[in-house]
Amino acid sequence: MDEIAVLGVGMHPWGKWGRNFVDYGVHAAREAIADAGVDWRAVGFVSGAITVRCGYPGYVAGSTFARALGFTGAQVASSYAACASGATALSVARGQILSGACEVALVVGADTTPKGFLAPNEGRRPDDTDWLRFHLVGATNPVYFALHARRRMALHGATPDDFAAVKAKNSRHGVHNPNARFAKVFSVEDVANSPVVSDPLRLLEICATSDGGAAVVVASMDYARRLGVTDPVRVAGISLVTPTYPDTIIDLPYLATDSAAAAEPPDLGFKESIGARVYEEAGIGPDEVDLAEVYDLSSALELDWYEHLGLCEVGEAESLLRSGATSIGGRIPVNASGGLGAFGEAVPAQAIAQVCELTWQLSGRAGKRQVEGARVGVTVNQGLFGHGSSVLLRR
């Protein structure tokens, strides 16, 4: 797959601002356009990541942001893939560029979230698996996170102290991020003393819901060279895989796994296949990755992603964490941004925000959280309903 250049990135700080999601997206988009050094009228395609909680304008995010920035005749598209929406929107923009339909594209996502954990829309919908998991088994998102934490404890001997150490590590990173919502360092003891939300996970180990926005300007390599950008950060791979039948590990909102009685499970599980696909497309292996931004909806889930992305062998995530390898200054820093624990969920923006962080890191602009010498970075941001999401960037 041919590469595309990242010309500019921008974000609106995460928080609870109480404004329309369009405000956050426009702020991020204008920052990205200014960072890219291009005129808004040069953008030929606007790829919007959808927010489903913000009424009709949220469902047509591409045209909503294009209108707010000023219609120019650019083509638009809108993508919804739950937490993978941002990576999906980036993939659509890449396709437009590589097909020759445009040279420059803006990818933007933003969200205004409700108080508390995310829940399905109101109304009785017995044919909706997301509605059913809340109403039949009470599996809110924190319950889902806790089930995975218990699984990790049973399979690999993880302890609550390990989960707390992930949060403490990420808070030490996030305190240096001006866009993070929670700019405070927490100790393992602080985490252990916070209230239990869904055993074994405590309040400080579960990410909040946040308002925020993120945007990326991408272009063809030829266009970048014409701008005088000879060594841009490049999108080298995007993975949007779905599970392979039979999928034998339960993943909400589905309430059951596939049976393997009549078919052998695939060689790679769903989450492992997300990273495998992006490495294959980029022609880069996990041993060449300098840093990762992973989907830490809970601190326990971060440990799973170390293994799913091939940063260590199965069962070795706790040892990797304890060694300091995943801290800034270690062998493979993970969530140098502070992760979702520092930001919270702004669903259509978060996969784009990860790309922003890697761009700042790979271009040496991350300030006090800079990973020295970073040349290759990978993201992972799974979406419910079988959406894989990973982006690999390199210099």
C-alpha cells in the first residue's frame, strides 16, 4: 500500500465544556490546517467521524464540519465505527488520495458526551445487541472492562497493583499534555484508595466520558514534496479488520461466542489480527516500533494490548510494565499522551487524537513527554460490533 503524508494535526482540549461538538471539531480542524500550512480551499476532501449523540448534524459529520469551516465544493464523507470511527475516516481519506480523487484531505472528529458512562439510545430495541447487553445482563461499559480484568487475572496472574501501576504510569505522562483533561499525577496508592466501580477496577482506572475534538490534514507524497516537505510523518498502514469465524473470545456487545465445535479457531484471535494486519501492510514488525498509543478504556485493557500488538509475548505484559519498558525513557513507551485515562472518551475523535500524538512524537514536537529518537509509532483503538482499528505511522 502506498503511503500518504501527514501535513498537520490539531486538537481541542478534552474536558466537559458543555458546547456543541462542532465547536470542538472546528477548533481542531483550524489548528490542523494551520499546522499543515495549507489554505482551506486546497482541501479537496473532508472525512468526518460521526458522533451519534449529537442529533442529525452528528450523523453527517463530514458535511457538518465542511459547512462550519466554509463550503468550498470539497467532497465529503461521514464514517461511524464506534471507537474506531476516526481510523475509518482516515482510511476513507487515504483512499481518496491514493485514487487520485484529491491531493489534500481533512479528517476530523469531535464529540459532546453525556454525564456518566456511555449507554444506548432510549427506547425498547430487543433486536439491538447493544441495548440487550445493558437491559438483559446489566453489562455497562465498566462491567465489560472488569470482566476483561478478571480474565487477565485468571489467565496471567495480573494483580490490582498491576492495573494501578498502569494508571500511575500514564498519569506521569499525561501531566505534560496540554490537551489532557486530567493533568495530575496519581500514585498506585491513590488508585487503590479510589472507590470500586466494577470489581476489581476502581474509579481512577476507568476512563471518563469527555468532550473533545481532533483533526489531521493528510496529502499525497507528491503534494507534500511540492510544499517543500521532504521527510513528513507518513501513514504507512491502516487496519480495519473484523473478527474471523469462529470468534471464541467474548467481546461485548455480543452476548455469546462462536462455537468451535465444527470449525477450528483461526490462528490469530480478533485483537491480535488488528496489529498483524497493520504491520503486514506497512512492512514493519512490532520489534521496529518505538512507541504505541493504545486503547486503555481501563488500565487493565492496556496490558492486553501489549500482547495483542506483539510488544511482548502472551502472559508477559505485567513483566514488561514492571520493568519500566512502557514508560517514557523505556524501550517501548505506551500512551505517552496519557492515554484515554488522562483524556476520557470522545468517541469519534479518539483514534484521530492518537494519530495526532504520534505525529507530534515522530516530528519531535511532544515537549516534556517526547520519546527520544521515535521513528515508528502504532495506534490501536477497537470499536464495538467487530471494528478493528490500528494506524502505523513512520518517518
